Amino acid sequence: MTTLRALVLGCSLKSGSQESSSDLLGRQILDALADHDVDGELIRVADQNIKFGVSTDEGDGDGWPAVREKILAAQILVIATPIWLGQPSSVAKMVLERLDAELSETDPRGRPSMSDKVAVVGVVGNEDGAHHVIAEVIQALNDVGFTIPAAGSAYWVGEALGKVDYKDAGPKPDTTGESVKSLASTAAHLAHALASNPYPSE
């Protein structure tokens, strides 16, 4: 079986020098994907000097074009985001805004640029709202051409008004861990299927 590529966009508000629960979940997803012939990497979006906008390149040192090249080279995109005020992080929303440009981009076969690519979502937070965040992100990714697998999300939400982050909560093999395994299995299966039998041009 051909090894595929995954890219995790870690949408923490923190810089790469700080620990991040969403990055931790993203790396756990990568580890689970590795069991299905998928390798990959995680990028902390906050460190990439990505400018606000809705084009593929906002110029003047914009970091998005380099990230976009990695998205184009991958078969699976993972958005890993914390919850803030019941919403995806502002960094995740910026990523979705930049992906809006793909609505007018095509691949070499004339299809939408994100054809044959699978997208999944990982969410962490200390407040309710995981399903809402997943719904927002998945709908946006589907709008720009990504295919969403069954069980295409995994999340952890701490106790209401609690102070414990996912990275400090200890292993969750029977809950979040099982969701991560399911996500990896269906995402990899779908990505391998699309790699061998792409969507038609028309």
C-alpha cells in the first residue's frame, strides 16, 4: 500500500515554544494515522506569519503560500483547534478564511484544487462547544472541496469551569483515544481509496 501524507495545522493561540493541548491531540492523530500507512507533520500556525485575507498569497512576507504548498502535497488535512467562547480559535478561523481562496483554484485536471483530499478535525477545550466547533470547521472544509470521512473528528472537553487542560489531564484511551483511532482508520481508508480512484474531472 502506498504511504500517504498528512498535515496537521495546530491552531493554538500559543507560539511554538509553549505546550499546546491542541498540538498534543494533533500529534496523537498523526501517530494513529501512522498505523494506516500515513506519515506527516504538524505545523503551529501561529508561528508561520500568516496574514489575514482570502487569497492564496497576500504578499509582503505572507507565510500562507508555504503552508498551502504543504496542504497541496498532502492527502489528509487535520485541523487541531482549541475552543474559545464556544468557537474555533481565531487562528483556525484565519486558516479557513485563507482556504476560501481554493473556491476559485483548480488542480492540473481542472478540478477543484482540494479534490481527492480528506479533512478531519481535532478539538480540545475546558468548556462545552466541541460539537459546534467541529460542525463549523467541517462544513467550511467541505465547502472548499475536502472530503469528510465517517467519524471524522475527535475531541476532549474538560469539566465545566475547570482549569485542567488536555495536556495535563492524563491519557484518555477509552474516550478521546478511541475517537482518534476511529478518525485515523476512516480518514486513511478514504484517502487511500481516493488515491487509487480519484474523483472524475466532470
